Amino acid sequence: MLSPTGGTPRTPTRVLVVDDEPQIVRALVINLKARKYEVDAAADGRSALDLAASRHPDVVVLDLGLPDMDGVEVIRGLRGWTRVPILVLSARHSSDEKVEALDAGADDYVTKPFGMDELLARLRAAVRRAEPTGGGEDDVTVETDAFTVDLVAKKVHRAGRDVRLTPTEWHLLEVLVRNTGRLVSQKQLLQEVWGPSYGTETNYLRVYMAQLRRKLEADPSHPRHFVTEPGMGYRFEK
Amino acid sequence: MLSPTGGTPRTPTRVLVVDDEPQIVRALVINLKARKYEVDAAADGRSALDLAASRHPDVVVLDLGLPDMDGVEVIRGLRGWTRVPILVLSARHSSDEKVEALDAGADDYVTKPFGMDELLARLRAAVRRAEPTGGGEDDVTVETDAFTVDLVAKKVHRAGRDVRLTPTEWHLLEVLVRNTGRLVSQKQLLQEVWGPSYGTETNYLRVYMAQLRRKLEADPSHPRHFVTEPGMGYRFEK
DNA sequence: CCGACGCGTCAGGGTTGCGTCAAGGACGTC
DNA sequence: GACGTCCTTGACGCAACCCTGACGCGTCGG
């Protein structure tokens, strides 16, 4: 798994690393960059808070032993305005320290020396958790002049009314809309909607493309949004 | 701080404890109840999944060494239909075990023997994190022209009278209302209401949707609020 | 000029999925 | 121990959907 999010390649995950020991920072930065994270680094609390404000990281890895201020203060400073996941790194094993940091708003607490694999796994967990609220929009809608497609609610709106689509029609529309502007080959469409063994049943496509156009296009016989590329495939255009 | 949420006293936080060692379960239950948590306990994976489905805990404390199934399988079973925070307890310190559990969807990993204070702090952190999606809804009541649903009071009002709903009816209504306007797939409904292993028993849905419509729709045979999307699922519309 | 090919359109038939009803059984209450 | 409520399960009719084949049209190449 190369992409840190594990899913479809989106905008890279941004990590803010805060530690005053250069060798730790270096190790973290190297490992994170190798896994396609975008990394900022700070060596003290002041610059950590500044960087967090200016760069809006998706997750913060924070060492508690900083030269200029108490690590817990950094947590509070962050929690004053953001819910970004905070993963605390600390050499102190005492239970009180952990409780204090966690109750101040940290999301996780790892003691030094730490295993890089474990740290990365905890980091993935923290990012994954924050994904729906932090990064993903709720309403993924695509609009054209004729109709509106809401991919989350699975709704199509047209001329003030909801359009009823059958499961197959919707599935086909979904694949096309997720590739707005791009050509999608017949084979790809067939295999995504009907299954891997249906790569050549092009007549299915003809029938269902016609139904989509009849339900959605202003002039179904002269489609403007569901474009045929003869011999190749279909394309959805806004 | 007595209240586990630390903030305004709301409905108590429900914890599901999963462990096959009675003394651990006892220690956890005592400590959690003393802090005003509501606690369910399971000794194996099967009953853990069932309890999670029926009781909808706000957080799960899960021991990986269970008699009937691999702990990671329990995590996957839960993640198939819920994002409830999972705090893993384990006697195994190996890095691989941790990574596997975390990547399967666990939120935190604590090795035995553990400090109770630390565990409780990690539990608070997990619950706090999940709060916005789990508990902080703005719309507590949803109104239609025919009836009113109060999600907090768990009451349905219609034509000046309270409507009696069975637990299952209410549960189903709740899932639909929380997704007002959005299509909810049959599988998701079944797994949320009946449990992870009921993803294909579509006849349950048919029976209970009919009952909901009979009790709430003005004209049950022509539903306006509980819409069927054939082959896909159901949708609640204001 | 003619045939081949790809695409759009239409209509019929098999199959699936949904709504409805009713009966059996588990559970808790009195 | 009797009663009532609720959940489960099966059967049946009906509507909707998916597949299939046939036909017409346009384009391209021989």
C-alpha cells in the first residue's frame, strides 16, 4: 500500500512533525515521505502552533519534551481552534503524563523508543478516523444545465422533479459521472456494471445508454452530456 | 470529574467490554460503572458482534485473544457496518499484531498488563473524538406533513396522538430518519437493525417497512415518505 | 455502388423483487 | 399457567426490471 489513505489517490495527507531531537525528526520525515505523505517539521512549540495554523495539517505528531513550552500547552493551543488528530510522542512512561496529555485533547500516546511500523499504523488509524469530517464533503453533486446528480443520496433531479433510475441505470451513470470529462471504454463500463465476464456485450450499453439519455437529456436523440465516441466508449460531459 | 463525557450530562456513554478472562471483565466493569458508564460484556467474538448490533455501544473495548474467533475478525465484523471506536486490549506486544489490528480498523491498542488510569484516559479520548458524528446532531425532531419524529425522546406523534412503535420498528425508522433524503441500501438497513450477519434477509425489510407505512403514512399503499427504490434500498423523505 | 460494421430504437418475455397476509413461536407479564 | 406482544417465516399475486432479438440508419472501406 503506497498511498497513506489506502483508498483512491486524493490530495496527499499532510503531517506536522514536532520534535526537538533532529535525528527523530529526520527518521520520521524520511519514513513519511517514502509513504507519500507531505511533511512539515517544527522543533519547538511556538513554530509548531504557527505551522499548524498556516499549513492546516491532517495529523500532528507531537513530542512532549519541547524546549520552549510544555507539550500539553501545545495540545491546548491546538485544541482551541482545531480538531486535527494529535499523536503524542514522549519519553515519559508515567501514567499521569499520559492521562494529562490525553485529557488535554491528544488522540494517542506513544512512548519512546517507538517502533516505526507501529507509529505509522497509529498514524493511519488517526487519519482514517478523521476522514469523513475532516476531508470529505458530504454532498458530492454534479450539476449540468439539464439535471443534477447527487452521488451520496443517490438522487437525480431534473426540471424540479426526482428522476427514477433502475439499479443498472444508476450504476452506469455513477461510473460515467465519476469519470466526468474522461472517456470510459465500453469494456470498462461493461465490466464495472455487469461484471468481469461481460466485457463484450456491447448491446447492453446501447440499450441502457439510450434509457439514460431518454430520462436525462433535454433532446435524447441529440445527446449533449452522454457522448458516444464511436468504436471506443462513452463520455460524460457537464 | 464524574461524568465520562466531561461536559453536560447527556445520555450515559455505553461501553461494550469483550474479554474471556472474568477477572479482567470484572475489573473493567466495576471501574466503568463507578464512572457512570453503561456497560455490556461479552466473553467471545460471536456474542460481541451480536451485542454490538443490538445495543449500539458508543465504544468497544476488545481483547484480541478470544476463544471462538480471531480478534481481528471481530474488528472486521464491526467495521463492516459501524464506525464505533474500538480500543484493543492484548497480551501480545509484537509490532505486527498491533499494525494488523490498527489497520483492520481499531482505534487504539493497549498491551496487558495495563494501567487502569491510562486505559480510561484512552477511552475518554476515543469517545470524545467520536462525539460530533455520534451524538452532536442538530435536528432532534423531524417533521413531515403527516407525522413528527423526536429522535431524543424516541417518540412519534401523528394526528395529535402518540404512535406506538415496537423496538424493531423504531430502530428501522431511526436509521432512515438519520439519513433523511439519502438512499439507504437494503444491506445497510439490515445490518444496522438486525446485525452484521443479516445482510441478505430482505423479507424482514418488506414486513417492517409495511408496518411503518401502515402506522405513519396517510395512504400506506401509496407511500410518500418511505420510498422504495427497487433493487437498491429505501429512502425517507420529508 | 454496395456491403460491412457500429450505433440507436423498439417491443416482447422470462425472471426477479416487492407488498401483503397469516400463522407459528419466543418472550415477558400478570 | 394463561395471556398478549413482538419477531420470524412462508406463500402468493403483481409489477418492474433485465435480457434478447429485430430493424433502420449512418459511416466507412472495398
